[in-house]
Amino acid sequence: MHIDTNDLINSIIDSFDRIEHIKSEDIPNIDLYMDQVTTFMDKKLRKYSRYPDKDKVMTKTMINNYAKNDLLPPPVKKKYSKEHVLVLIFIYYYKGILSISDIQALLKPITDRFFDTGEDFNIETVYNEVFKLEEQEVEYLKKDVAQKYNCAMDTFDDAPEESREFLKTFSFICMLSFDVYMKKMLIEKLIDGIEKPAK
């Protein structure tokens, strides 16, 4: 089956506008049991997974492991606060690109300083500030993806005709992958520069 790559890319770029993060005000202000947490995360994030019919957004086992590995402060009397859910959202986004130890190095200073402090400047403040950047980042990302796509479509003009479209798509994937690789390397270097929490 032939897929028009240009139409596909335009459709994907248009879909970026429909991706929304979970707003802190959408998270219940009451403590939740584990089942309620997994249901909430599933309801809010499943539609963005690659295989929505099969993928598990977050399971009980995952959450227990995050608490066991010090990524998530432990629940209080088996209940999770709004701040727990905010930390879990950070973990959800990081887990696709970072190791557990890197996520721990990144989040531990945040939870140590701002989790359940009773202060006005807390985890919710950090979360809201970071996700405020989303809108302008989406606009930049759309332009960047379109530019990379146009560059990739200028490659392999002399390739055999039956392989040309595939090779141009391969070229585009390589450009996107290199971008992800370089940014991941930068993130890892920044994490290495964070003072490691004392054990």
C-alpha cells in the first residue's frame, strides 16, 4: 500500500497542536488510591501512546518500583497526593528516553526540596512553570520537523526509482534520530553535572 509521505508528515505536524499535557488543575485535590492513580493516568495519556489498545500507561508494579527506587516519595497510608501524580507525570515523560538512575538523579533534588513542604513554592509550581513552555516549544518543533523533512526529501534523487521514496523516508528518520541522540547526550551531560544526592 502506498502512503503519501508528505500528507503523512503534514498530518503529524498538525496533530502536534492537539497534544496537551495534563494541567495541574485537572488533577484531583484529594488523595487517591493506587487504582485511582492508574485510572487517571490512563485516561489522560493513553490516547498519545503508540498502541493505545495495548500499551499500559502506568501500572501498579511500575509505581511501586518508582517508590522503591526513590523516584517517587512513598504514599501515605496507601494514598497518593496531587504532588505524587505530578511527579508520576514527569516520570512518564522521562522513562522513554532516560535510565531509572538518571530520572532519580534529576527528580530527587526536586522532591527533596519541593515535595509536601506546605509552602507556596512546591512541586505544582515547578510543574506549571515547566509546562508553560510547551506552547512555544510545539511551534518551534513543527517548524524544525518541516525543515528536516524538506532537507530529507532533497536526498537520494539519483537512487533507483523503486527505492527512492523509502530512502528519502530513511533519510528523514536518520535526521530525527540524530537530533534525538544529540539531545539525549546533552540531557545526560546535564544530569551528570547535577550534584548527586547523598545516600
